[in-house]
Amino acid sequence: MAQLFSKKELYSIRNDISICELISNGLQITCQENGGLFKFQCPECNGFSTGVKKEANISRCFQCDKQFNTIEITMAALKLKFIDSVTFLQKFKNNPAHKSQKQKDTQAKDQHDSIIIDRILCLEKNVSVLTGYFDMLRRNIDQMKCQISQL
Ligand SMILES: [Zn+2]
């Protein structure tokens, strides 16, 4: 079988994708980070006796005594074969659309905020135009008063 992925590519997939980022955003595994300790629901036994070694980019379940690198946890969580898992991870690594939901929410919020700011600026402009009209009307009224008093 032809070599589908280069060693370099596999190395990069194991090391350049943060295991925590992958677990929480890529694989949408239930997880929590408490005081710097990252825990996730083990895809094998569903237990929470888990942890990650951030410096080795490896996750681990103490209950099933298993270690998962990025590829292994993808295989376990998505029930994918090796090749499909690596393909998934290549996409995850390269595609900015795989940004975390949080980042997407922030972006959407920023966009929403900028729309609101635009609207406020537009309203302010309208108010200043209206203020101009009122000044003009007031001047007209004053002129009319003058004319009336001269009648
Ligand atoms: Zn487990």
C-alpha cells in the first residue's frame, strides 16, 4: 500500500494540534479545565479519571489505563479508522472553520456590536439633522413673530 501520509505530516498531526483543543473543539468531547487540570470524558469507558500531559500532547485515562495521542483519541471518539482520523485531523489543523465555538461566538458578537455601533452613529447623524431642522423652524417662527408684530 502506498504511503498516504509522510512521517513529517504524522509528526505534525501528533504534535502541532493541541490535544486539549482537539478534545474540546474538534471532537466535542465533554471536558473541563479546573485550576490548570484538564479532564475529559474517556471515549472508551466514559469515565472522568483522565488527564493530559500537555508537554507530550498526550491524553490519558487512568480507568482504562490507556494513552491517546491526537490520532488515537480521534479514532476512539469518532470510531474512525487510522486513515480517516488522520484526514480528519489534517482538516482540523488546516481549516480555520474548525475554530472553537467560543471564538465563533465572539466573532458573531463583534459583528453584532459593530452593526449596533453603525446604527447608533446613523441615529446620531439623524438627530443632528433633525436638530438643524428644529433650529431652522425656530428661526422661521421668530421671523413670523416679527412679521406679525409689524402688521
Ligand atoms: Zn477510559
